[in-house]
Amino acid sequence: MTTSAPPEPLTIPKLGMPVTIITGFLGSGKTTLLNQILSNRSDAKIAVLVNEFGDINIDSQLLVSIDEDMMELSNGCICCTINDGLVDAVYRVLERDDRIDHMVIETTGVADPLPIILTFLGTKLRDLTRLDSVVTMVDSETFTSEHFESEAAHKQLTYADITVLNKIDLASPDQIRILEAYVRTVKAGARIIHSQYGNVPLPLILDMGYNNADDYADLIGSSDRAKPKHDHEHHHHHSSHLDNDGFSTIAFESDRPFDVKKFETFLQADMPAEVFRAKGILWFYESELRHVFQLSGVRFDINGDQWRSRPRTS
């Protein structure tokens, strides 16, 4: 009688890769934190999943290649868009041959993070990745307990493993104390970190192992929520939160440049007070640079860098 040798174990690249979800309300500093992670990652190779490449400030000297959905950097990090759906983007990273040590996902500012959490805990991804922590960014100056009566803002605090009170330089000590007390009424035992400009020591937010799948056992076990979400269901979920929170969105694109004086006048005199958040890439007649525009509440900034594609405003 002959016996066959046991089959070789399957080798799955990046099996058990830790995943950090960064969430937070509009303008809280999520993308700024991502830039800090990419700049201060030490020797770790990071995969960042974002909705748009344009939000991330990547030095053109670091770019190795870019295609429609993925940007490779010379430091070994990659950026990947979630345009075709979160699960597809995760698999694109997992299937790569190169080494990746950690995955970081940025949610939209009005997203309930729970469906994303359950995507990692309640689908096949739970066998391939390890949800490490959910990090929630908070704008310390503007956040209040009402915060536009936003369901999403409340849930971002509820499901946080780490809460980063960002922009503390713009808030008074009393504001910070009140905010900390409120966060703890939403999340008992909340882990709270203070930061300016999203500058958080990476050992405090990466590879912490704070997320506990047992906390979501009842939700994972429910038949309807445990099913993998299809792309159109993700989009519907996000848009329903926009509706629930009273927000509407407007997109604008143009292949003609702006007049910088007219744009300045619009910002200072004609911008409707109801506009809470705006961001985009601007092309001006007067400049050869690509300008990254960010507006949150009454604050805005415009930073110039080199174009990496044909100039246009979007």
C-alpha cells in the first residue's frame, strides 16, 4: 500500500495583511493623515486605497508608473483607487507579487464605516486580511455634538478603535475638553490622540491590533449584512447617507483654465455659505502649475505642484 505525500500548503501572497480604515467627517484631515503615513512610513511598504489619486500629495520624483487605477512609488508603496469597488481594489493589492506590509483605506467623509468593516470581517476577506484598527479623524475646531445632525459623523465615532482629535491648534483647551467628554459618551473607553496637520506617530495607529471581530459577531451573523456588498450597493449606501444627512453634491469639470482673480473673488465674496466642503484640481491661465484646492467650512488652501497629466479643472 502506497501513501501519497501531503499536498503542499497553498501560498497566498500577503496572507493576513493588516488593514487600517481611516474615516472621519468632511474636512477632518483624513487625506493629510494619509500623506503623513506615506512620508513617515520608515521601511514599511504601504498600500493606500483612495477614491481619487488627486487628493494625495505625491512627489513626482517618487512616481514609478501610473495607470488608471494604480500608482506605484519608488519607495515601494502603492496607491490604488476604489473606482471599481472596494473588494476588487483589495484583491488587486493582494494579488501583486511585490511586498506590501500594510493596507490603509480612506473612506468618504459621509460614509458609515460599518459596511466597510463588515466587508473585512464577514466575507472571504477575513481569511486573507486582518482588520487592525478603525481610525476616526475629528476636526477639533468645528466638530460639535450636533455636527450637522449627521448620522455618519456619529457612527464614525461609534465604530472607532482610535479617535484622532486633529487641528487642536485651532481649538481652545475648553473645546478640546468638551469634545473629549462627548467622544466618550459615544464610545465608552475611547482611545483618543491629539494631532496637528494629521501628524500622528505611526506606531500609535498602525499594527495596533485594536479591532475585535467579536464586537461585530451579531452583525456578521445576520443574513443580510453578512453578504458581500456589490459595487452598486456601496454607491447606494453612500448616497443614502448623503440624503440622510441633508447633503447634496455637485461635480464640475472643464478643459479651460480659470482666471485667478475671478476665482479669488468668488471664494471671498460669492461662495454660498451652505457650501461646507469642496476640493479639486484647478488650472489657472496665470500659472503653469497644477493647484490642489481644499475648502472646509470657512477655511481653504491652494497648493501648487507639477502637472502629471494634461491640464484641466476637475
